[in-house]
Amino acid sequence: MSKNDEIKKLRERFEELEFVKDFQQDIIADMELITGVDMSKNSLPKSLAKEIELKKKNR
């Protein structure tokens, strides 16, 4: 496999993972808004908890 092909596959995989991360964060943000419980602050790394908090504010 050439380097260009490998780079292309890695980029595609990265985009897939970014989509999954965003989707999961949307679900967590929705659940926190529905339940009123901020689970992410205690159970996730600070950087992810901040991203979820931003998603909640944008809704």
C-alpha cells in the first residue's frame, strides 16, 4: 500500500471517529438536558465535558 493510500484511509477513519464522537456528545447533551443531571462533569475528561457543555448551551 502506498503512503498516499494509507494517508487517505487514515483520514477517512479519523472523520468517522470524529462523527461518532460528535454523535455521542449530542446524545449525552440531550440526556443531560432531559434529566437535569450533569453526569459528564464527573465521569468524563474535562476536555470532553467542556465540549458537551458547549453543545448544551447551543441548544
